[in-house]
Amino acid sequence: MLVNLIKRISGTVVYILRELGGIGLMFFSGVYWAFRRPLKLNYIFKQMEFIGVKSAGVVIITGTFTGMVLALQSYYGFRKFGAEGLVGTTVALSMTRELGPVLTSLMVTGRAGSAMAAELGTMRVTEQIDALIVMALNPIKYLVTPRVVASFFMLPVLTIVSDFVGIVGGWLVGVKLLGINEGAFINKMTKYLELDDIYNGLVKAACFGIILSVVACYKGFYTKGGAEGVGRSTTESVVISSVSILIADYVLTSLMF
Amino acid sequence: MKQGRLSPEFKVGILVLIGFIILFYMSIRIGKFGVLSDKGYDLMVYLDNANGLDTKSPVLIAGVEVGRIRSVKLDNFKALVRFSVKEGVQIPSDSIIAVRTQGVLGDKYLEILPGKEKKMLSSGEKMSNVLTSPSFDEIFTQVGTAAKKFGDTIEEFQGILGEKEKAGIKKSIDNIQTITGEFKDIIKDNKNSINSVIANADDTMKGLKKIVTDVESGKGSLGMLIKDEKLYNDAKDTMASLKSISSDIEQGKGSLGKLVKDDSLYNDAKDTVKNLKDITDGVKKGEGTLGKLAKDDSLYVETEKAMKKLQKGADGISEMTPITILGTIFGLMF
Amino acid sequence: MNDNGIVIKINDLHKTFASQKVLDGVNLEIKRGEITVIIGKSGGGKSVLMKHLIGLLKPDSGEIWIEGSDITKLNEKDLNEVRKKFGMLFQEAALFDSMNVIDNVAFPVREHTKLPEKEILRMAQERLRNVGLAGFDSKMPSELSGGMRKRVGLARALILDPDIILFDEPTSALDPITALTILDLIKETQERLQKTYVVISHDILGMFRIAHKVAMLYNGRIIEFGTPKEIRQSKKEEIKEFLKATGIPGFSGGDR
């Protein structure tokens, strides 16, 4: 019993460490090949289109509604002591510092991260990755680096879009629907919002982009066990990415602000 | 890659462009494009208490932001605050600097009250004239003084009555009549709102629990104001005096005989007395200290005055938010 | 250097996966310009052996000499130089799902040469014509049948004119007629190009149609190596058993 328990615990620890190590190695090799010529620009752009342009719709919708509900909720609270003007500040700060980057990253994880893991997983089980190696081409460089680089650049872009539509959503609900004084709404927002709030949010988003792409690539790249394995890798990549993003969010926030 | 469809590069380019436009727009709107920190010069000041001051807290002159705090450090048990001042803003060497509070959030900032000196401060110099803002305790001391003056005023009022200047009395009665009538109306009209205000005040009080506790236990001087029996008794005495005068008038005897001829005056006086009686009854029935305050009309007059004094006294620290809220609540109640 | 035209020489190759011996001392010499078929049971280590040839797996011990260099000792960069001499047709063809047929075939050329785009397309189209798929340029791999995918895979394997082409189960998962056309295609291209072909398969009947040499892999060793005729006349029990499994009377020991 006890021996079994110890075995299981140590097995789990070893598994987690191995996963962490694998993800770390994947990160380093992915970044390493990003600085080796020739850079596969057309691959990067294809991934940017997939990760950035095609996620824009879902990011805009989630961003807008998040801003709207933030306005609604904070209005309820602030009205109790007559500080409705602060709704704009709350929406803007929450969006730029926290919800913009995190929600965008989680949406991209769900949409693009899972697809990355599934795509690379399929390539692994159908020997397409081996085919690349046999052609004397480095699969990391062709498959992982473009995805990591594209995520790194696209997440901040999506985040700033999300920040903006979130604030617009908050403005719509706050000013147009709940009738908060527009001057107070805008002025208090611009007064308390700092450029650093926006920039740090974007830095966070870039970090989340790396996390989600590296995890998805790692899980996909080392898929085992046919179609079933692809499904497993996809699920695991989404779970690990999401959890890692939230943990990293705390760490980065405590470091930055 | 030209297949009639848009290339990935093009679509990505559009998205990135949109991102940059938004970022640029937001940066402009926030209006802090980082220029503040680049140009200008630095000044320093030693403060006894830099509580709430932070890096990037604003420095204002006449409400206009002219700089930002760069650092707050402890130096020889004083807070050494270093702040930047925008290029082109000249500060006279005898200017006064003060820590102020802004907005509901209680954000602290530095306010510079420019002096008249011809000599201007240059980079790295220390400002020595610090205006120390009164703390909560000082405010309550001021409230106490106001309450004392309140009592004095009522005594003066009684003194006036003793002089028996008829014209003066007539005028006073007239005034009292109009005023009491108005007050009655006000109280009647505002009964609901008074109730809701009291309810609101209750909510607010929860947030200001500490102050409330102090007030209830009569610890602070504000508590004294509310609980002071002498004050109440003075007010009651005043009422009694008024009553005896009015009963004299009613009987049409004594030196006020002349006045009796004047029917309208008589009626006025009668009404007045009735009003006063109503109110005093209300006061007597009035339960709790707030109830007393709310129903006691003559107290109202003086309370209002006291409040005005209180607000005036607090003017120098008008940004002290909790007091402002309290003031608002009391103002609404009366 | 050119010792009797031996291109690949495998010396005492060992490989163990999780306490299971897969390769237990494999020795094999493969001659230039011949089709060498490695036959063995499913899961008998054929694929593992082939992955060693191209450096996808590293052996526990042993050597693999390819044109004068031991690839088991090479680093990834030098290994890639050797790999450029190889072409490979994977079991499921391993076409890139994200590319259409012509891009798949042209891919190695695009990545390894600086030829003008026009020339690359011309080359790719010629190879596609050679495997009988002219006009399929813009089809996606998902739209093709298994046999067609293998043809595209062959076209891709051949496009850089490699010296050695590896085939992993070229006839598996195909109907007998399609399998035959693929085999004929392999034979036809080999005769035309005179390159070294290494095929692994469990399909004895099919392989005997095309093989110049056959190596029988059994329990992690090559137990017999020779021409198809020599194999059929082998006296070894294991081989007789394997040949009988084809169900054709007289196949074993016959001389057809």
C-alpha cells in the first residue's frame, strides 16, 4: 500500500519534471531556430494568419462582452457610494492589466493552441515529422519556431484589440445604457490609466503567447499512439497551457506592477 | 502566392496595423506619452509623512499637473521625496508645498502653492516650506470649537430677548414665524428623503465604522456635539422663553398691550406659537440623538450655522473625503 | 572506397526498447543499384532497422557505414548531409496535409536548392507524370486514395535524384491490384534510374517480383540473405515456415 503510494507519487513527480524539462527544451530549441538563418518567413506569416487573423473575431466578441459585463458589475458596486464615474477606470484598468491579456490568451489557447497540438500530433503519427527529418530538414525550425514566433507577435496585437473593444463595450453599457456622465467616464479613465498598464499587459500577452505555443507544440510534437494519442495531446495541451498561463499571470503581475 | 485571394502577409499586416493604430490612439488619449520624464528638472522636499505618496504621483500647481514624483526614500527619519517638474514651469523659491488628497479613492498628490519671490528654484534644490495638512484629530478639535460657539450663540439669543426691544421682538417673531413655517414644510416635504437619507447614512456609516463607533460612544468631539445635553437644554430653554412671551401676548396684558390691537400680528404670533409647540412636542417625542436633531427647529438654525463654520473650518482640508461625505449627509438631513 | 559496390554496410547492430530486444546483431551489405528487400514478420524490427539507416534512431551498439562514413557516430549536421543522398517513401506516404500535391513534391527542391520557381515546378510536374499523376497538381493529399498518395510520395522521394531510396511497406493497406501497380512503378523507376532501393515489407509474394536481393529478418537477426531463388531454396526451418504461409504449394524450395 505505502510502497504503491510512494511509487505513484514519485512517478507523478518524475512525470511532471520530465514534462517541464521537455517544454523547456522545446522553448529553447524553438527560440534558437528563430535566430538561425534562413528564417522561414512565409511559414511565420501563415501561422500569424492562423493565430492572429483567424482568432480576431472570437477575441473581439469576448473582449466586448467582458468590457460590457465589467461596466455592469462595477456600476452596481460604485453606485452604492456615488462613484459611478469610476466605472470607466475600472473597465479600462481591468481590461488592460488583466482580462485583455488573459482572456485573449485563453481564447487563443482554445482555438489555435489546440489546433497546433492536433496538427503536430497528426504529423507525428502519420510520420510527416519523420519525413521532414529524412529530407534533412529540422522539424523544430519548420514546425515549432514559426508557431512560437507568430504567437509571440500576434498575442499582443490581439490583446490591444481586446483592450480596446472591451473599453468600448464598457463605454456602451456605462454611458449609453446606464447613463453615466460621459465626461466623468472618459476623464477618470484617461486620468487613472497609465501607459504602463497597457504596455505591461502587452508584455504579459507576449509571454502567454510563448507559453501556449510551446506547450501546444511540445504536446503535439511528442504525440504517441495514433489518432487517440492526438486527441489526448490536444486536451492536455489546452489544460496545461491554460493553467500555466494563469500561474504565469500571477508571477508576471507580481513582478511588473 | 497570388491566387486571387489575399495573402497571409496582407491579412496579418492589416491586423498589426489595426493594433498599432489602437495602441497609438490609446497612448494619445491617455496623454502621457512619456515626455514628462524626459525633459524638465528635479526638485526635492523633506516630509514628515509621505503616506500615500508614490512614484508617479502627480505634482500640481493650481490643479494643473506640472510633474511627477520620481522617488520616495527614507532619509534621517524623514521622507525625502524627489519629483520632476516640467520644462518651462518656474517655481518661486518661497513656494509652499503640501500633500493633498484627491477623489473618492483618496489618492495623494503634491500641491505647490507658488510664492512671490523673484528667485526661482533650480534643479536639485530642496523646497523647505511644507504646509502640514491637519489630521483627523485636528478636524475633530475644530468641530468641538464649532459646537462651543453654537452654545454661545444660543446664549446671545437669550440675551437679546432680555432687552425687550419691541420692534426687535416683532421683527424676531416675524422671522421666527417665516423660518419655522419653512422648516415645517421642509421637514414635511423631506420626511421620506430624510428617512432614506438616514438609511443611506446607515450604509455609509458601515464603511466608516470606526468613526461611527467613536460618535456613538461620545468619544470624539463630534460625538459630544450630538450627545451634548446642555446644548439640547439650551434649545429647550429658548423655547420656553418664547412660550412665555407668546402667552403674554395672548393675554394682551403688560407692556405688550399695544401689540394686541394688531390682529394680524396677534394671529401671526399665535400661529407661531402653535408651530413652535408642534415642533417642541416633536422634539420631546423625538427618540435617539439623531431624532432630536432632526426635529428640533431652533437647533437646526444653529446646527446649520455650526455646519457652515465646520465646513469653513475644514475648508483648508476640504479634500478630506470622509469628512466631506459626513458633511454631505448632515447637510442633507437638515 | 568502392568495395564491390557496397553502399550500405551494417555491422552487428543492436537495439533494445524497454527490455525487449528488437535488433540483436544485424549484419547486412547492400549493393549499389540493386533492389534489396528486407522481409520479416510484422513488429519484427523491420521499421526499426530502416529508421536506423536514416538516422531517426540511434543503435545501442553497432555500426552503419554509408558510402564510407559511420552514420551512428555523426552529429545532426553531418547526418543531414548524408540524408540528402536519401529519399524515402513512408508507409502512409507522409505527405504534408497542409500542402497540395505539387507543393509536396516540390518541397525538398524548394528547401534545398535555389532553383528558380519555374524550374522547380517543371521538375515536380515531370516526376508526377512519371508516377502517372499528371494533372493532379492542385489536389490536396486528403482528396487522394491510398495508392495515389504513395505515388505522390514516390515522386517526392525521387525529386532530388537521391542515390538511395528507402521504402517502408510500399504495398501495405492497398488492394492487390493497386499494390501491383505500385510494385511495377518501383521496378520501372529502378530500372530506369539504376539507384539503390531498400524495401522493407512482410509481403513476400509481392517482393519477390521486384527484389534483386532478399534479406530475411527473424528474431532481430538476418538469418538468410541472397537472391529470391536462393531464399526459396533455403533449408532453414524458419524460412520454410515463412514461405509456406503464402499458401502457394511448392513456393518454398521451388525454382521457378
